Amino acid sequence: MIPKKFSNKVFRDNRGYLKEITPSIIKKKFIYSILTSSKKNILRGMHFDKKLKEEKLVHVLEGNI
């Protein structure tokens, strides 16, 4: 599977903003979701099981990937 990059829509008004976490262009149902935080210069591995046909959706909230 090849990673794809997309931009999330942000809707702003005088109260603040709302951001799509999972864009509607992704036609998948996610049954497991986690949020992690890492210190600077930490590299995390993404476990993958081809038999389960898993797919990953990664959001970068702050920093770089």
C-alpha cells in the first residue's frame, strides 16, 4: 500500500474552527482508533498484518512526519 497525503478541510467562524479528522473522501470504516504523543526525535513503528488486510490513517497534529 502506498501512503497518500491529503489536506483536511477547516471551517472557521468567529467562535473558532472545526476540522475534519477523517475526510469524506476516505470511504472506510475505522473500528480501532488511537492517539499517541512522542517526544522530539522519537520514531514509532507502525505494525501491519497483511493477513488482516489492515489499513492505517495517520494524522500529524503538530510537528513533521
